[in-house]
Amino acid sequence: MRRRLTTGGWFLLAAMVVFGFGGGATWAARPEARLDTAWWRADENTPPESGPYHGLTLTSQYLTMRDGVKIAVDVYLPAGLRPADKLPTILDQTRYWRRLDIHWPASLFFGPLDEIRRIVEAGYALVRVDVRGSGASFGQIPYPWNDGEVRDGAQVVDWIVAQPWSDGQVGAAGGSYEGTTAEFLSFNRHPAVKAIAPMFALFDVYTDIAFPGGIQLSWFTREWERGNRIMDRNRPQEAFWFARLLTSGVAPVDGDRYGEERARAVAGHRGNVQIHQETLTLNYRDDVSPGGICTDRFSPHTYSDRLRAAGIPVYNISGWFDGAYPHAAVKRFLTVENPGSRLLLGPWDHGGADQIRPFDKTVRSRFDLIGEVRRFFDFHLKGKQTGIEVEPPVHYYTMVADRWRSADHWPPPARETPLYLAADHRLSFAATKDEAGRDDYHVDPRAGTGSLSRYNALAVETRVAYPDRKHRDRRLLYYQSAPLPGDLEVTGHPLARLFLAADAPDAQVFVYLEDVNETGEVSYVTEGMLRALHRQLSDAPPPYRSPAPYRTFLRRDGRPLQPGETAELVFDLQPVSYLFRQGHAIRVAIAGADADHFRELSSPPTKFTVQRNAAQPSRIVLPVVEP
């Protein structure tokens, strides 16, 4: 449960090498007072609550699974643990090396991460596992979160509860890949697993990471494959030449002094799936790649009935700039309504290290994420009254207002407020009476969102920032409102409804919601996208609950465009809670590409025609929360 939970393995090395082996430092500026400090912290300068123990011990070993595959496991226990002491356990299963092997003398100065120390000293055992086919574990990865890996989780829990230090209760937590392993662990319905906290993690593989809006997020799959390949070969020097001076890669288990077992395990990883190459062959949700990859096969939402049947509380945590994962957290929360489940949405990037601030510098987050997760597990694993048991189940952060808010449900009550595309690039609260209004847009294939976007932090150790978008918007078709007469809070899931024609049989449409201040600076708020091929909405029962319009993304529902013929596209933007200040203007920008992240169509359109008339009133609908 590192504070910064990156997805590409070599990026973990980068974080540790460049940022001091701590995982919590970032490129951010010094934090300001309070900001996103947790609502339950009376004083942000008060040190986190200390636990009953001081110091910790670490041992590691192989566990042999039912099929003979050996899994590398680290066990952290409080120092001074007495034979009579029994502890609950937090299980963290990772694809990205459970621990680095740091060379001497650097090993004299860098011990376990502070997050690990805080968990263990609070009276928990912490077990970290290299999932099969990764790190120092044997086996192969035919696809992420494969059946063998999921079954291993149950067997690891069997081993945990048989240990003399275990009290028989296990919680699972982690971010990104590790958050999904926690979710898949629950599908085993092991009686010892009492609660899980999947943080900054997907729920529907297809829409949350592989194909948001049906458009391939190829930058991520390429970088993720590259990072995994470096880790699978245990060659950190391929990422940074100086890495070999500091580490030999993943740590071997105790007793493997010369790393011979680790070398044999790594040799077996050569057969691991190359996920980017496989996804390049996919378009629809039900497509199957030449290597047998189908996204729903390893998507948690496919098995959500098992999580509901497990009946355990789930803490869903994400940030407004966490790729497409804030919607993932919402979908999981709404779909799996187990007693005690919670939803937390903060002003964060992937991993929650940074707080992103409109019209200002990104700063290091003040939110005590480890403390919040500890409150959750202290109640559900130890029975302690932490206050979380009487709080509303939903907490979210309203940007610009810089306030935490709570609710009994998501989304909170809001007034659906349309803003219509109008003449002269205006955005109007009043419906147009124009009978023939339309705008032509010559698609710029170079348009993009840069290298510091919400998607970059999914795979690299970087801050998220959207510098003044005024320059980027020159490549886009945009519409802007008059200055607002008063503050306007948008909380929930904005909706784009566009009447659009293209000069090709398919198109990729990106919509950005932006804030324009009095000086003309343009700040990013949120975004959504849709491949026109997938525009068909469905009346079929959806596989999960969501405030967004439902479409299947199945091959049978694909609808190519008729070039030059107007089609209606309805799609959601990523959820957000944002305060537009009085005197600011709201801007909606439309693009036909995000060349920095999404794969271009083989025959992309060169022109869009956007209708904005009484018969076909293109608009964005904002969920406005009344003051």
C-alpha cells in the first residue's frame, strides 16, 4: 500500500531511486495548510496516531501452491511480538515486485517504507506477495489476474491463518493492480477475509483502462507492457543505467543468498503475455485476441456477484484525476452494496500522492490515506470504534471550494442543467431558436492533452498538471459561456449530447469541460470520449450500476457512421466535484483526437460538422448542486 502506487514495474524503481526509496515524495510543491487534510484530523500538523508497537521484523520465504508453483512472500511483524499476541493481517499481492534488493551500503540507510511501518506498528501483520509469474515467484502470467493467481490468494490466506501470530482475520488492500488483486481475492469467498480496500483500481477493464469510450488507450498498454517486460526480466538497468549500482532488482527470499532460485523464477517469466500486442487486435468488448485475450475474462465486474455474495465491506477509493478510475470506484460502490462499504473521491492523481489544484500548482496531498484505511480496518478487523462506523458512506472533495463533503448516496442530488452550443462559439444556458446553426471543424490529428495528463500517472511516476489550455484549445472546436453571475457547483457525472456528422465511417470524439478565469486562463476540469462506432445505447440490463448511459460495446451493436450524415452521440464525462467561481466562464472543447494517449483510427475523419440548432441542439448537461 505505497502512497504512490504506479503501474509499470520499472516506474516503481524510478520512484524509489529518484525520490529517495520512499514512494511518497513527488514533484509537487510544498503543501499549503489543510487543503485536502482529512475531515477527521483536527490539526494537520498533529503527527499520525502511533501504534502499540515500535519497530518491525521482516522474513521472506516461498509458499508452494497446489500445482507446485512457488510464490515469494514477505511477512512483516511488529518487533517484540509476544507468543500470546495474535494479529489481524493485511494482504497485499503485487505484480510490481514485493520488495527491492538494495545493494550495500545503500541498504544501511533505507529500510521499509513508512507506510509499511505505520501499518505494522499499529498491530497488524503485513504480508506482501509477488503474484505468480512476477518478481521472485515462479510461474507465468497468461493474462492479468488469471485464475491461477486468484486461487493462489485463497491458499496464501490459508497459510496466514495457520500461523501462530494470526488471529484468523485478513483484510486485503492495495492500489492499482494490487487493488484489483484485493477485489479478486474476495471472489474466493474465504471466511477469513473480512474487508477489502481496492484503491485507485479499475472495475471494468474495457471501459476503465483498455478502451475508455471504446477508444484504445494505447499509450498506457504500450508503457505498461514495456515496464512489465523489464520487471519480468529482472533488469532494472534497462530503465536506468545507474540502477545496477543500487539494486539487483526484486529481492530473493531468505535463504536464496546468491539469487539462484530467483534466477530460475525469472527465467520462467519469458512466456508472460505481451498485453499491448494483444490489445492492438481488439475493438469490441467481446473480441478475442490471437493469444486468447478477452477483457471481460479478467475484469472484476464480470464476477461482481461473487463480491456481493461474499458480503464483506469494500472501501472504494479514487481521485478526480485518476485516469478513468473515479468512475470505476463509483460503479463498484453502486454495484456492490455490501454493509459497511464506502466511497472516497479526492482531488488526487493515480495513487493519491498529489492534490491537483485548478489555476495553481500541484501540491503534495495532506490527506492521511494510510490513516483512513487504518480506520476502516481497525473497525472491521479489530472491532475498534474509529468514528468511521457512524459517518456517511460517501466522502468527496469539491475542488476550488477546497472542502470535503459527505453524502449518503452517490451522486448527491443535483439539477440537470443544459448548456447549449450556440453561434459565435458561445455556450448558452438558453436553448437556441436557430433553425440552421452548425459549425464545421477540421479535425487536427495532432491534438492531445500532453505528457502530464490523468492517464500518464497510471504508468509513470509523474505529477498531473494541465497548464493553461488556451494554446491547446486552438486546435479544438470550443464554446464558452458568458461570465457566471454567481458561483456554480458541478458535482456528479456531466453528460455530452452531440449531433455530429463526419466525413468518414467512424470517428473518435473527445469533450473537455474547462474553466476560464477573468484573465483568460483556461483550466481543465474533466473529460469524456466516445468512438462513434459504439454510439448505440442499450436497453438490456447492464452488468453493473452507473449514473452514465449504458452501451454494450459488443460487436453486434457496432454502428458505422454514414459519412456526412448526422448522428446523435450521448456519453458521460468522468465524475467530478468542482466549483466554478462567479465571474469565470464555462468552456466546452471538442476534439477528434488525443494523439498523446489514444490510438488513431486507420481511416480517421478530416472534418466534423456539429449541429447546434433547434432541431438538433448539441449540448452538455451539468449536474448543478444548489447552494
